Amino acid sequence: MLQILQSERFKRWQTALKNRQAVLRINARLERLRAGNFGDTNICAMASASSELTQLAKDTGLARESLYKALSAEGNPEFATIMKVAKALGLSFSPGRA
């Protein structure tokens, strides 16, 4: 089981999201990550609003189109991409006890 630490930046970002469905999906995804499930990485469905994905692209330094493709249901993102997204969202990972 992983411990996922949420920074103040992440909490502010998540609180500012207008799409409540996205917030619920993000929280569900974080719970799956805590359980060690690194499967489905469809973050684009979670950040469906164009401006949210554009901001995430700016924060990661990746092109919006590349980010969308990498994190879509059909995408196969590199670990470095996932870590850039996590860092942009203010998430950090550390091993924890199950």
C-alpha cells in the first residue's frame, strides 16, 4: 500500500475544480493508487474541461496534445510523464505498509 501525500497546492487545485464529477474521479483514482493499482490512467476523463487540461499541460511542461494522448484510455504514458503530472498536481509517493 502506498502513502500519497497531498500538498497544499494540490488541495487548492482540487478545491478550485468546477467539475464535481472530476473531483470524485480524482479521489477514486487516488484511492486505487493507494491500494497499489497503477492501471487505468485516463486522467483526461477526469480533467475534461479544456482549461483544466491546458493548465495541467503548462504545469508539466508538456504539450496539451501530447498530454491528452499519453493519459487517454488508449495511451501508454512513460513513468516520467506520470511523475511530471503528479508533481504538477502536488502529489508525492512514498512506500507504506499494507
